[in-house]
Amino acid sequence: MSNQPHKANTLFAKENYTWMIIGAVIIALGMVLMSGGKSADPNVFDTNEVYGAVRITVAPILIVLGLLVEVYAIFKKSNKTA
């Protein structure tokens, strides 16, 4: 029996977790951009608020980009030598 601490084998390396956090932040940013505020007058429908370029184009692109970063983070091989 040795007194040295046993190093646990983890599924991902630190770099993988960093990429996962980056992907989660990108997804969260896309969700925030897609969410909307309430209208000043609830009886008036403003198409510019609902169908703006940020909500319809930019936010979904960010969410898909974040998901691609997450896939990259999962499949990235670590450079550590066991």
C-alpha cells in the first residue's frame, strides 16, 4: 500500500470543460437575445418587436453555434498522457 493519492480518471479534461462552459455561455446569450420584453401598450401589436433581425436571425444562429461548440467539447480528445 502506498501513501500516494490516487488520481481519478475523469471522462473529460479541463480543456473540454472550458469548451463546454464557452458553449453554454453562447447558448445562454442566444436565449437572452431571443427573449423579449413586453409591449408598452398590450393592445398594439408591433411587428418590429416580434420579428426583429436579432430575434429571428442572430439568436438562433448563436444557439446553433453554441450547440456545435458543445459537440466539439464532447468529442475533443485530450492531450494528457496517462
